[in-house]
Amino acid sequence: MLHTHNILSFLIGSLFMGAFLSALWPSRYERGLKIFALNLSFFVFFCSLFLWIWFDQSTAKFQFVTSFPWFSSLNINCTFGVDGISLFLVLLTTLLFPLCLLGSWHSIQKRIKEYVVCFLIMEAFLICVFCVMDLLLFYIFFEGVLIPMFVLIGIWGSRERKIRAAYLFFLYTLFGSLFMLLAILYIFVKTGTTDYEILAHTTFSSFEQKILWLAFFASFATKVPMLPMHIWLPEAHVEAPTAGSVILAGILLKLGTYGFLRFSLPLFPEASYYFTPLVYTMATLGVIYTSFTAIRQTDLKRIIAYASVAHMNLVMMGLFSFNLPGLEGALLQSLSHGFVSSALFLCIGVLYDRYHTRMVKYYSGLVHVMPISMVILLFFTMANIGLPGTSSFVGEFLILVGIYQTNTTVTFLGATGMILGGGYSLWLYNRIAYGNLKTQYLGMTKFSDISKNEFFAVLPLIMGTLVMGIYPEVFLDPMHVSVNHLLTIIS
């Protein structure tokens, strides 16, 4: 049996080794490479479940800790571990990657070797981001994720603007992170270490906290993204392949909220309280503005992209409520968004693979010819709205309960996002599913319902959405102690 202390290094090492073997794989055996990558990613997901099975819910300490010396002379070591905050983000990462490979089984036909290598390296980097316990290494992995995603959008994007979208994504997120790098260098010079557990017990002056918090904010707010740093996201979503959009919405947007939860709140608690009005203002404007913007979009992916921005800004409100319901609701909503938004992009990918357009005006009456696809799309449309019984309802309810204890005005304004969400979600579904078939645009020979691969790619997301919506304690129990410990640090 795999020893518990080695499980994280085993997961990460397996992915890097898989990427290396994929790079050496003969190009003429592309189907074999797909099977290898899919089996490896499912194997990694299966192994990551042991993190949940063996997780001790009674302690806030990091578990499954693995440490390697890196720059020992500078007191910088490569240390990995998970707690209740990062546990489910690791599981979400290991779940979505095999589903992406399964869902894009037939849609990706060129440069399959490079595609697989990009995916495996990106998955390894993302697991490292959520597990690493050193600030400098967090920055390295945090920015390292940009490279495979940049390549993914630039090579396998669907339209001519893909190069522009790739550069927009890369430069926006990299520029914001340069401020965080300067802050990390200052912290290292002042304290002599970048070890998270040591820094968690280090006190900075009030002025230092504010400056450092703003530097970290520039990086994390761009990743969330918050208004007005959201410009790159709709462009990247529209141009990325379906699997790229799933990873972008399902995992990469969580890097920003995770960064706030892991570093900004516990390391700079005084500054976090000080800048709460700024966060509330930006998040409220983000929820309302992007919801209205989603209503007027004509591209399927843009609608879901702007909806993602609205949901992630609601998560930001929950993070800065500084109470248990708000923080746990923010974590749950992040996971729920990973399920729901990823599934919506997979559903749109099904339509695009058949009809090669994402313009809403070309679709109508698909319920007559794609009934299973439309039922699945309806389910996730309801989940996106926050229908009771789905995961989004639990997350949004806890967030609003948490914010209400802090600021009732912000609660009211944040809740308008749910009303507007119902508007653009139901209107979009109505335009796609009902009415007369527009055969003059789509043709009569192309109608085919969801395939087996696409169905099995969406099925785990349906199950996750239902389980979290009906019995959220399964997810909340491992979080309780870690979130309470965080609250004791920042209070």
C-alpha cells in the first residue's frame, strides 16, 4: 500500500513521468497515446481519492506532508501538504483532467502528442499550486500554469483570434503577478524564509501589511478575475478549445480565490479588514455588471464566461465576510462552480463539434433532435441559477448568510446576481432548445445526440452537483477545522 507521506509526491511524479513518456511516444501511435494519457489521469484521480479517505478531519495541520531540500542554504525547501482548504481543490483538479481528455477524444485531431504533454504538465503544476507550502515555490507553480495554457489556446484554439487571446491571457495574468513576486522578495529579505508555516506566525507592521496585501491582490484579483481585470477571460474562453475552457473555468479561476484564502487573509489580516470595502465594491460591481453583460452576448461561450466572472465575484464576497458560513460557502461555491461551469462548457463543446458555430442565433429547437443533450444542459442551467437541490444553491446560500452578518446592503446587491443569472440562463436555454429547427443554418445531416464519451465525461459532474446539493456535509466536514483555524488567525 502507498505510504500516506508519499502520496502527493507520487501523484505529481506520476504526471511528470507521464508527460515525459508522452513526449517520447511515436507520433504514428496516436490512439495508443490517448489511451495511455486517459488511463494515467484516471489512475491519478483514483489515487487522489485516498487523500479524502485518509484525511483526518479533527486537525487543522497540514497532512500527507512531503519535503525535499531545494535551496537549503537559503532556507527554501520544496514542501507539499494538504489541509481542509486545499483538499477538494486537488480532487477537483484530478477529476476534471481525465473528463477533459475523455470529452475531447474525437474533437482533437492534430498534434495529439503536444496536446497530451500540455495537459499532463498543467495538471501536475496545478496540484503543486494547491499543495505547496512555500511562498516562492507557490509563485513558480502559480505562473508555470500559464505556459501550457498559453500553448493550449494558441495551438488548439478554434478561430483566427486565438493568438491574440493567448497573449492577452498570458500578459494580463503575468503582469499582475510581478507585484506579488516583488512582495515575496521583500518578505524573504525581511524574514529570511518563504516557508508558509513560519510566515503564518510572523507579524508585519500595519503599513507593511497594506503594501504587501495590495501586491498580492494585483495577482489574485486578475486570476479571479475581478472588475476591471476581467477583460482577458471572455476572450480566452471563446478562443480556447472546449477542454481548455473547462480547465480555465473549473480550476484556473480558483487560483485567485485560493491565493486570497491561503495567503492574503492569514498573512495580512489587518490589511484584509482594512481593504474589505474595496473588495466588496469591486465584487458587487463585478456581479451586477457581468450579469448584465452576459444577457446581451451572442456567443455561447461568452455567456458562460461572463456568468463565471459573476459567480467568482460572489465567492470573493464570501471570503471577506470573515465568518464561518461565508468562508465555507465560498469554498463550496468554488467547487460547485468547478462542476457546473465545466459541464456547461462541455455541453457547448458538444454543440460546436457538430455545428461548428457558437452564435446563439443559429440554434433553435434542438430538443427535437438532441433530447439527452438538452436534458443535461437544462440540469446544469438550473444548477447555474442556484436551484435548491443543486450544489450552487448551498454555496450561494452560505455566502449570503455570511455576508448578511457583515453588511446587509452588499448582501442585497450580491443577491441580484441570482435574479440576473436566472434571466440570462433561462433565456439562453429557451433560445437553444425550443422553437423550430433552423435547418437552413445547421443542415439536416449533422443532427446527432451526445456520444458515449461525452456522456461519461459529464456524468461525474452531474453526480457531484447532486451530492453536494443534497448532502453538503460530506464536503463541509473536512473543511470545518481548517476554516475555524483560519478564523482564529485573522480575528
